[in-house]
Amino acid sequence: MNFQEAEKAYKDLKAQHANSKLNDQEFESQVGKLKMQDSQGKWWQIGVQTGEWYVHDGQKWSKSKPPAEIAAPPPPAPAVSEPTASLDAAPAANANKSQRATVAPTRLFSAKPAGREGGLPMPVLIGIIAVVAIVGIAILVGGYFVLSGSMTSATRTPTRLAVQPSPQTAATITIARPTDVPTPVIPPIAIVTTTITPTVVAGAPTPTRRPATVVTKPTTVPTKPGPSATPPPPPGVYVTKVETDPAAPTFDDTIGFKVTMFNNSGQFHQYEWRVKIYGCPDQGACTIDDLRKSMGETKNVKGDIVDGRSVLVAPASWKGGKGLCKYIAVPHYTDPVTGNLTPFMTTAGRAMYYEFTLCR
């Protein structure tokens, strides 16, 4: 595994962790396996949260960029030996031709053996042999020039020079190798361009979407500056705020309460009301079981609730005991129809639970 494959594996693990396919422990364990050792023997590790490379210098880990991986240069092309075969074969072929040219006429026009009748006269045979000899010499001379021309053309090709070393061979090889050097350098350039391309593509959609949001905001904000998203509560009587009196009570204080009411029914209301107090554990939040048993309550008083906002005051008549610090105050009223003790509701449709403490 190389550095690029390790980075790809990290991105896959990051996506699985983001999709809850891997929990935190599994994700850290899998990323911890993505360790690499470079050509100098140094160990590299991808950061679990950052996704960046860290190198160990023998004492500590430090952030760094991994070395670029350079591809090995391609092996040199094997020397082609065809010219040798053609050059070696040419003399043999020409020699065979010469032999055939010199031998064939002898067999065709040789004098008749002694003791046999007929045959060509001796002067004719000598003339024929002379002509054949001249033709053979011409063939040999032509073959020599053909071979010398092919040898000259063969010395111009790199493959022939590689087979038969000469002072010109070294010069030809040194000129040919610089043309091979740029080819191994090309892969690192291609790697850099591929790593830059994803960031450009990922960021490209962002500028195209931003102008649309900027154009719509100025038209939306001025047209509706005032209305709120919360609809007004239905007509009724609601509690909006509870305060202790004194504002920061202790165990030695006798405590009263101030309750702010909101009346949008359009009518005047008068209720008998009080504040019930419940104890809470010092650690954690109150539960339903904690609100089943009251730790006491203020005196029952009558309160006039006018249209709009008004403040009801429960006189100081409750004192906390030792042992608890946290308490919950819940204002109640007596329902004039049923006679039941009922908590005042907030505009959200639930009872008002006001938490306070006596520990200072």
C-alpha cells in the first residue's frame, strides 16, 4: 500500500464513520492500521481526526507531507540484432551466389572427357570461361559495394552501434539517454494535477449558489420585519414569570413569591391562589416522582387579574428545612367551577416550574 492508497482508505473509513457504519472505537482502530514506512525507514501515520500525515523522527510524531512517489524508469529496450543477421547473411548469400556463378558454368560448359567423341572446340571453351570469369568478377565487385553500403547504413542506426562498439557508439548512447530521462519525471507531475483537481471540482458549485441566496435575502427581510413565528395564545389567563422574595433566599429566610400573569381574555378575573413547593435531588434534574409530594406551600390568598399584564404577590410564609438545596415552585389556583387545586398554565400549554436554591 502506498500513500495515495492509504489516503483513499482513510476517506472510505471517514465516510463509514460519518454514516454510523463504524463507531468511534472501530474507526480509530481501522485508521491506526494505516501506517506506512518510506524508503528512508521512517514511519508515517494518518491522524484520526485531521486526516493529515504525521512522521516519527525516532522520538516524537510531527505533522509533515509524505514524500512524492516517483515511478521507476522503464527498462531499456533490448538491442535489435537484425542488422547483424542481415549483414552476416549477405556475405554468405553472395558467396553462395559466387560459388554457384563460378561452379555452374564449369559444369555446363566443361570440355568433354578424353576418350569421348564430340564437345566444343578448345578456343570456344576458353572464351566462354573468360566471359564467365568476367561476370563472376563483376558480381563480386557489385556484392562488395552492396555490402559496404549496407554496413554504412547500419552504423547510422542505434541498434548497430550497440552491437558493434566503436568510438561513435559511446557518443550515440549518451545522446539517447537524455531523451529517456524526462519520461520518469512525468508521473510526479501527473500525480500533482490529480490531487489538485478534486479540490477545484468540490469548490466549484459553491460560487454558483451563493449569488442566488444573496439576491433573495434583501427581498425577504424588508417585506416581513415585524411578524413573529409564534402564533398568539388563545384567550385566557396565563403565568409568564415566577420570582422568589427575597431574590436570593437562604435557609434562614421566610420566603414569598411574585408571579407575573398575562390576561388576554378581555375580562377581569379573581382567583384564590397559592404557590406549592417541591424538593429536588442535589444531583441531576427533578423527575415526576419528585413532584408528587409537596414540601409545603404559601398561604392561600385572593388575587385580582386584570386585562393585560399584572403581578400577584404571595406573602412570605414558607421556610425551607435543612438537607435539600434545590426546590421547584409551582403556582396554583382554586378552580371556581370544580373547586380543584389546578396549576396556572403558561402560553405553551404546560405548568410553570420555577427552580430555585437555598444553598449559598
